[in-house]
Amino acid sequence: MTAAENVCYTLINVPMDSEPPSEISLKNDLKGDVKLKTEALKKVIIMILNGEKLPGLLMTIIRFVLPLQDHTIKKLLLVFWEIVPKTTPDGRLLQEMILVCDAYRKDLQHPNEFIRGSTLRFLCKLKEAELLEPLMPAIRACLEHRHSYVRRNAVLAIYTIYRNFEHLIPDAPELIHDFLVNEKDASCKRNAFMMLIHADQDRALDYLSTCIDQVQTFGDILQLVIVELIYKVCHANPSERARFIRCIYNLLQSSSPAVKYEAAGTLVTLSSAPTAIKAAAQCYIDLIIKESDNNVKLIVLDRLIELKEHPSHERVLQDLVMDILRVLTTPDLEVRKKTLQLALDLVSSRNVEELVIVLKKEVIKTNNVTEHEDTDKYRQLLVRTLHSCSVRFPDMAANVIPVLMEFLSDNNEAAAADVLEFVREAIQRFDNLRPLIVEKMLEVFHAIKSVKIYRGALWILGEYCSTKEDIQSVMTEVRRSLGEIPIVESEIKKEAGELKPEEEVSVGPAQKLVTEMGTYATQSALSSSRPAKKEEDRPPLRGFLLDGDFFVAASLATTLTKIALRYVSLVQEKKKQNSFIAEAMLLMATILHLGKSSLPKKPITDDDVDRISLCLKVLSECSPLMNDIFNKECRQSLSHMLSAKLEEEKLSQKKESEKRNVTVQPDDPISFMQLTAKNEMSSKEDQFQLSLLAAMGNTQRKEAADPLASKLNKVTQLTGFSDPVYAEAYVHVNQYDIVLDVLVVNQTSDTLQNCTLELATLGDLKLVEKPSPLTLAPHDFANIKANVKVASTENGIIFGNIVYDVSGAASDRNCVVLSDIHIDIMDYIQPASCTDAEFRQMWAEFEWENKVTVNTNIIDLNEYLQHILKSTNMKCLTPEKALSGYCGFMAANLYARSIFGEDALANVSIEKPIHLGPEAPVTGHIRIRAKSQGMALSLGDKINLSQKKTSL
């Protein structure tokens, strides 16, 4: 067996850099004083762990170290006897071990309880029945020791001996049952009860039946074991449920959070009655609110989400939505995100009103708190949740919109953009709310600080102002936001006459300040505040234009054109019509003039000039065709986009509900509990067993259709068939661990001694332990396991060699160099989704970009995209509708996230060169962006490799 397969209870960190001492120097040290002996014993333990045998030291340790009473030495000796080989090569016990056995019999009768207890713990690790047999009377006697530390370890020792060698203590269950009845200490009772669960379940049930009413008074460690027993009994024999379900209900009231959590989980598996589900869910919610650890909150939230996935439980949870919302008091963003998503999934027409009231309060609360880095993100989450509620329950929109529109003037652009998106959808979808939205929009319009939000607000006002009064209000707001016109002349005047107003103003305020404050205001203080005052006085739109942002001017021109054309259709008087159109044209002309002047920080772009000029031309001609384009087709485009979005959402919801619905086929067998065999009794897996397997990393993954084929794909040949030692490795990736299972075959007719696999790593990989040496008989084979830890998502390389000695040969050590093992990045990358806004934000933030040129023989754009998605594990964020049809080019956004939480973005821009004929391959680029360099480069390499494979 290799070191990885040996059962090891004690883990010791081994310093690799020190030179191993010789056996003679160790012997001398072991005969020295206590300090020298301690250090020598530590070195011996480390050497044995590294595969050295050191048989000559055994008698020295028995003679000079074993009789000592020093506690440190005794602790080290326990580790030494655990790992030292105790048998001869033919499997018989070493003679010296009889002396060791006698020493431990004395330790089991030692007056110090620590020495007794630690010796009992050591005996749990022994696998030799001959060593344990003489110690049995002393172990039994320890059950009656005055100290609980000795008694609880005696129970564990009896349990492991009974499990491994039943003949040594056949009456163990009876002995422990009698001990349990009379025991008072909680930890001893827990160990005894746990042994009975695994060794004799009927006795454990008998004991539980006698004290089932006192369960609530027991300590939490015993309560946890009782929950486990009830789960196992009811899992194996469902008819016992009625007997124990009351006990589980009582344990929901336990003072220990761990007991409450386990009891709630067990209750859900035992009963699907609405009262049981409600009690368990209520218990989970209390745990989330009372526990301060965010990891605990997230784990328990996941259990609630699992409950919701069951269609019959969802109805029960809907009544608890308001309780679930109490979790929002937690400041952690991830917890809040999950809570809001869960509440949104559970909301129904019965509780939507209460939900909206709570969310509105939370939104207002975020406005009052001091700015925290997560406050803005939380506000965004709340806005999106309210948006979803309003879309699903239109009656709520009227309550939500006035509160949310206050946030259009928010400093945080992302939250304001979410509000704007919501308002745009609401104004298009709910005709009855249009007057209210337009009124609120006009109220907050002047306070909007972000140019992007300003553009959106302008568009909404231009599109949906349908009365003469509203149109006049929009024009007034625009004039107010633009300031004095013509802009160029007024700005030049201001620059030229800047000094004069300063001199005039300086005297007045100085006198005023003296009388009010009792202090003198100097000339310099006044002049230093002047530029800031000028900035404040500048109206918002004028400020944007002078900063050189003329895209908002193009948006304003479109808005003015729309409202002017609508005004013409509403007002019959020619004079008023011409006056309004002239005013709109004047505003556009003055902006064009400003753009061409040297006043703005950046000059106007040609695109914006074209747009404003087009709007001027439209207003000068006022043709019916243009009227239709500006006032009807814009709105139709928005309507199409929103309906497509809604359709997509409905489709994804439908897919989700189809996944969750438990469909029963007409020819499915019906299982009758009374008729099923005991081993088929429960369709569910044992949760305790599953969680143990998950902790050990042995979870059974769903393999591909042919499990053998999928395993063979991961086998890497390390040496050639003609090498004296043939080796191949199966690479098993399990989240943060990689296990290399290396098959080593001796292809020679010689015995190979000290055959060692030496490995080294490149990249963010770390070798956990050094594989121990083997001896291979002629034409024999063996498996060596090596563990590697992974820290981040990037391509790693494992390389190394196999070194060995040939038995009887006088030559140096032989060496076979192994091929490199490339660790595939795809094992850590999983498809994920995010919104367009989040994608754009990450695209702007991530500094590492890798541009990959498309080099393939695939001739179809869609086929190429699907091939890239399959080979990189990424998800396409661009909707199917945007990719459908054929136009010779394609652009798509891809996104994935690694198991380490790293994001990877990609933008595919490909085209079909038509001039090269129909058989021409796809050309273009793929740009990859990531936060870390390794991720960007590794993904680029993966795309390059998969392209090359295709082109072969």
C-alpha cells in the first residue's frame, strides 16, 4: 500500500529541506538526556513517515525511551508506535512488541488520567489483535475510572476493538448499555450511545425509548447523535416514523443551533406534511437570523431553497415569505441576494402587497444610511426585485414607481440605470400610469446628475409626453437645464466680464459676513470660492455639453423633434406651431455652434453633427413620413424588444418549472411500502452517508454516457513501452484536489528496489506529499497515488521521473524521465450568467486581455460558436433571437466562472468572407478578458488548441 492508501490518524508537517541524520547518531541521541531523546524521537518519526525502515532503533527505544515518565516523550511514543512496522515481512508480530504491550498495560493502570486516556486513544488505532488481547482486562477496568476523560476514551477503545476484533470482547454492546444507563457525563453518554447505534441498534432504541421524554434536557452532543439514530432507523424502517417524530419536533426547540439544523433536516426527510415543513422552515429562518456567521446563513438559505424546489413544499413556504424577509437585516450582500431571489420565487398574489411594502422600506433605508461599498449594490438588488414584482403583478407598479423615481437623481449610476430601465418598461406596458410617470419624471429631471441617465430620461419624456401642457413643461425643463442661449455668446460674455461681477460682489458679502458671523471675510477667501460657485451655477445640460459630451445633444435633438412634431398635430394655430418649431431649431443650432467652437473640452463628433442636422432638416420640412418614423416606429421598436424579453423570461421560467415538476410516466411501476424488500425500502440516499462522502471528496459524479470511455480520456501515458519501467497516470480532478493514480509496471526480469515516483509542479499547483518508495518484483506492477492541491484557474503542468535501484547491481540509481501531465483548465470552469450591465462593467474593469485569431476549417458561423461554447465550457449571453438569421457576420458575448470565483469574459466577433466563396472558413477574433493573467492566457490556449484539433 502507498502512503496515500495507508490509514493515517496523525498528520505531521515534515520539513523537506533538512538533511536526514544517520542511524548511529540517532542511537547515541536516544541514550542521552530527556531533551536529546525528545528531538531524536521526533527525527525518527519523520524519517519513518518518509519511508525509512530503521529496524535497528526499535530495541534502543524500548530500552532507553519507553521506561521514561516524561509526558512529552509519552505523547511522541504513541505516534511512534502508531506508524512503526510491527510485523516481520512474513506477517508475524515482532518479538519486541511483547515488551511494548507490557509497558502499555502499566500505562492503562497509571494514576495520571491523561496518560490513561491518551493510551486508550492510541489503542483505537492498533490493528493487531495479538497486541490488544493481553490489554482487555485493563481496558474494561477503565470504564469505572473516576475521571470522565478516561471513561469516554475507554468507550471508544471498546467500540473500535469490537468493530475490528469482535472475538476479543463479544459482550461489548451489553457492557456499554449498562454503562450508559448509569453514566452521568454528557461526553461519555454520547460516545456510548454512538457505539450502540453502530454496534447494536436495538439496544440504542431501547435506551432511547426509556428516556425519550428527557431528550430536551440532554447535552447538545448527545442530542445530535439521537437525531442521527432517528434518521437512520426511520430511513431503514419507515413504519417507525410515528414513534420518533414527536421527539424530532421537540429537538427543533433545542438551545444548540447544530441540533436545530440537523433536526429540521431530518424532519423534512421523515414527513412531507405541511405542519412539518412549516416547522422545519421556521426553524431554518430562526437559525439564519440568530447565527452571526455568514457561511452558516448561506448554508441554511440553501436548505430553504432546496425545500422550495419541491412543488408540494412551495405552497407552505409562500406563507413564510414575510419571515424570510427578516433575513434582510443581515449586512452581507450575498445573503441578501439569495434571500431576495428566494422571496421573489415564492411571491404570490396573496403576499405581494406586503412584500412590496417591506422592499420599499428597505429602499428608503438605503438612502438614509452612510455610504457603504455594498449599499449601492443592495439598492440595485432591491430595485431589480421591485421591477420583477411590478412586471409579474401590474397592480403593484403604481405604488412602486413614485418611490423608485426619486433614485434617478442618485449619485450611483448603476442603481439609477436600473430604475430608468424599470420606468421605461412600466410606461410602455401600463398606459394608465403614463401621466403619473411623466409628472414624476418632470419633477426629478433637473436633479439628474449622470449624463447616461439624463439621456434616458430625455428619451422617455420625448416619447411619452402626449398633452400640450406636458410638451410645454418638457420644453421649459430643457431651457432651464440648458441655461442662457445662445450658449457661445453667453459663455464668452461671462469669460470677458468675469472680473467685473467679482469686484461688485466682494464688498456686499464681506460686510454681511462681519455683521452675522462676527468675523472678517478677506478678499482672498472670496475670490477662491468664486470658481466653485460658477461650477455650481452651471445648469446640468450645459455642464455636459461644455465637458464635451455631445451624445446627449443628439438625444436632445431627437426628443425636441418628437415633441415639436407632436405639438404641431395637437395645436391648430400656425403662429404657435411655428414659434415652437423655431424654438426647438434655435436650441439645436446653438448646440451645433457650441460644438464647433473652442469652448467645450472636446469638440463635437461628426455622428452627432449629422444627427442634429438631420433633426433640423426634419423640422424644417415636417413631412408625414418623418412624423411616422419619429413618433410611431420608435415606440414599436421598444415594444418589440420588451415583448421579446418577456417571451425569453417566460421560456426560462417554463424550463425551470418543467425541471421541478415530478412527472410520472403511464408505465412507471407503483411501489407499495408493504411489498418492497427491505433494501429497496427508501428511494432516497442516506444523507449522513452522502455528507461524509462529500467531506472525503468521494462524491459520485455523473459520468458521461459510457463511464469507461470518459475515464480512459483522462489517462496519460508517462513513459514509452520500451522503457524498463512503464508508467501511466489517471488524472482525477475533484474541485480543489487533483489525485494522480499512477500505474507503474516493471518490464524487466530484475527486482527493482526503492522505486520512487518523484514529482514537481509548475503553475499554481502544490504537491501535498512525497509518494513512498516501492519494491517491484520482475514483471510486477503497482499503483502509486499522489495528491496535488490547486489554488487558481490556470494551466498547470506536473512533471517528474521514476528512480530505482536494480537488486544485486552495483551501478548508480536508474532514472526514467516522465512525460509532462497538463492539467486541463476546463475542469474548473463552469458556465454562468450575468446581466449585460454587469458584463460591460467587468469588461471595463478587467485589465488582462488575450486576443485570439480565429483559425479553423468550420464554414458555418453558428456551428463555430457552438464548437467554442462546447470546448470552453462558457455560456452565450447573447439571446438566441439576436444570433438567428444569416447576415455574414456574428458577434456574441460569452461568460463563465471558475470554482474559485474568478470571472472569464469573451467576445466573439466572426464573419464569413463571402468574396472567397461558400466553402471559405470562418474568420475573425475572440477577445478574452479576465482579472488574472493566468485565466486569460489559459482560456486563449484552450481555444487555440481546440481550433487546431478541428482544423486537422
